[in-house]
Amino acid sequence: MLQPMLLQGGTALIHEENDVVVARKVDILVSGGKIEKIGDPDSIDTTGVEVIDCTGKLISPGFVDAHHHCWQTQLKGRHANHMLLEYIPTGNFTACLYQPDDVYLGELGGLLELVDAGVTTVVDHCHAVYSPEHADAALKATVESGIRSVFCYSTVFRVGEWDQESFSIDQNPLPDWFLAHFVKLASQQHANGRVEIGFGYDLFFVGEETNRAIFKTVRDAGAKLITTHWSNKSPVFGSWSTITIMDKQDLAGPDILVSHGNQMGDDDAAIFKKHGMSVAATPMTELQMGLGLPMCYDPRFKDRSGLGVDCHSSGAGDMITQMRVSLQAERGIFNQKFVEEGKNPWTCKQTVEHAFNLATLKGARACKMENKVGSIAIGKAADLIIFETETPAMVCAAKKDPIAAIVLHSSVRDIRMVIVDGIVRKTDGKLVPVETDRNGVLQWGDIAAKLEESRLAIDNKAEKLNYETATKTVGEAFHLNWDDFPKV
């Protein structure tokens, strides 16, 4: 049984009606992994309670990352200048080079990067499931990382063979073991419910009968969410609409979380609303890889949109960056039409409060977890971030406008403590060592060293591959029009 803890004297960011966030100096009592009391300073009995002095600090709800491929840590640094078509062979397809131990390390590294940055909940679209052992390794890392996760056991375009001369995609995207193993994992409890099982699906081309059977199996097994990639008018994703397909095949529902959803037309938006679906915008990858503008500020998706990192292999694995990039991109696009007319809006229409809510309460709603996480409230999970306020970045800003300080000024180094499910996972600005079954207690330095060994092994294998051949094969398989990919 965890000892209760009291976060004493901090300035907490509290959500009230209509997502209004206010800063209040309060004491927060945590017991049994939940927020038990929120009271005025010095109003809560401290007998038998561990007291954490939060005087002069900000207490924020933990951030919610609504879409992430957490296994990709060993691929960091290779996608700095890649568009989506380049990313597919050099990123997704290199999952074929991962052994289960590599997946475990990649997953653990990615999740700990999130915890370090104040992310306490993640929807993890794990499309490195090349075998039951790969899935088990990723899930094991998820449990041991200490994060709260919807672990989405996901379909993947598996590589058949790949070398300097040839490349092929496995023609059986759903091997016999795949759904059976998913059902087995979904039937089990993981980390006392801190980790729930979801499903990732991108194989709608297999036909209506198969789609219906898969969705029935997944839902009957109790999947928390079903998540899928889609972006409208994308030459890579194709001209057909995943949202329309799900509607016509009776697959749509409130458990559907669409990743990206850029350039969604009104017809699809109406279907989206009818079924209570949600969208996860990932600003950094969407802006870099030409998917279109993030949808998280589109008024059609009010209360049904969140933010995600997507690929920490290509950019920052934290939600502060996603908030900042999405907000300033939206401001820039909105302002541009006035600039072209020689005008200047009186004030910013897009607010820091909206950005903050996307990474907290709105993100929790998008993931159908608003009853558990996303805000500081009695009865909710004790998933909390404690920010320093007198660092070079936060000084003055934090006292004047705490939300602006977090969204526009803060960085990972300003995060003093991270609590997930009532357990401290980062303290004094450093990650707490991870307890593992196989390797005992691991410091971050131990994990980093193992990740570098794994990266080198994967890179050595990758040097033997022909990426040009893989890209051409993908183009043929997806019926891409090469004229849609101009060399600039």
C-alpha cells in the first residue's frame, strides 16, 4: 500500500466549467493512486502523510499524448529532413530489423522520454508487432516504464524479404497468431489497470467481410480504443476515406480515434460527429511531412481533439513542443490573410489556454479517459506534474500567467517532479530508476547504453538494405502517382 502524499502549498492549474483553467494555491492529498482531497493551504491533516513542499511551484495535470509510436527510439535522428514517403521505408519498414529485445528497449526509451517530459498518459500505436514475442516485449516495457498507456496492439505492413536486390511486402498481413494473441492480451489485467489494451488498424483494403470480423473480435475482447491513420487528399494515404468506409461498413463508433485527419471535408466531419469519433493531431510530423494543417483548432472537432507526438524518431518527444508548434502554426495561418490585406488582428484568436487544454483535458476526452485523467479533480488518478517557477525560462512568467509560462516558456528541464498513478516517476529533475524483471533496477544511463548498442546493431543491418527499391515497391503496391511527388 502506497503511503499517502500531500503536495503542499503549490499553485495548481484547476479545470472548471467549459475548460476554464484557474490557478489556485492549494494542498492536494494523494492516496491509493487517486486525488483524495483538494484544500486550502494547511487545511489537510498531515498525520502519516509524506509531505512534498510545493511552495512557489506549479502543479499541472499530467499531459495526455493521444498518438505515438513509442518503439522507434533507435531511429531517432534519421528523419530530420524526410517527407512521409521517405519515412515509410526508413522508419516503419525497419521494424523488420528489430528483435523483441530491440522493441523492448525502443519502447522503454520512448516511454521514459515521455515521462521525463510530463506525459503521464499515452495512446501508443505499436506497429512493430512482427510476432507475439515482439508484442509481449513492447507491453512489458510499457508496464515497467510506469506510464499510463492505452497500448494499441497494431497491424503492420510486414516486410517479406529485403536486401540490396529486392524488396517485398508480406501478402498475409493478418497471420493466424495475430488476433488470437491480441485477445489473450486483452483478457488480462496489466499493471493493475494502469495499462489498457487498444487496437491499431490500417488494413481497410482487405474487404468489408474481413473488416467486420476483425472489429467484432477486437470489440468483443474489450479493446479500450481503436486507432487508425488517415489524412484526406494525401498522395500517400490515397484518395479514399477511411471515415466513409467505417461508416458504410458499420465499423464506426465512439471508440474510434483517428490519427491526423488533416484536410477533412464536411461530409467526413459529419460522419465523424455522428459517431462521436475523436482525432489526434500531431503538429510536428504533419507540418514536416506534408499532411496539411493540424485539425486540433478546427471548431468542427470541439471536445473531440487532442495532441500527440507521433514519431519521436523525427522530433521532440514531448507535449510542450506539440502545444507550442500547433498554437503558433494556427496563429500564423489565421494571421496571414490579414497580413496580405495590410491589416493586423487586434488580438490573438487562438489562446494558450486552448493549447494547454488540448494536452490535458481535451486530450483525455479524445481518448475517452476524461473520467480518469486530464485534470486535477477529486477522485481522478493522481497523474501530476510539478514545475519549477524560478528557472531562467520560467521566472516572472510563471507568477504572471502560469499557463502561458508552461505553453510558451517552459521546457523539460523545468519539470521538477512527475507522478503517475500516485507514484513518483521523476524527482529533483531526474527520472527515478526503473525496476525490471530481467535486469533488476536500471538507471537511465544503463538504459541509454543498451539503446546505443541496439541502435548500432540495427544500423548495421540497415546498411545492407536498398531503400530506393523499397520505395518503388511501395509505390506500386499503393498505386502511387509519381507526379504527385515533385522533386523540389
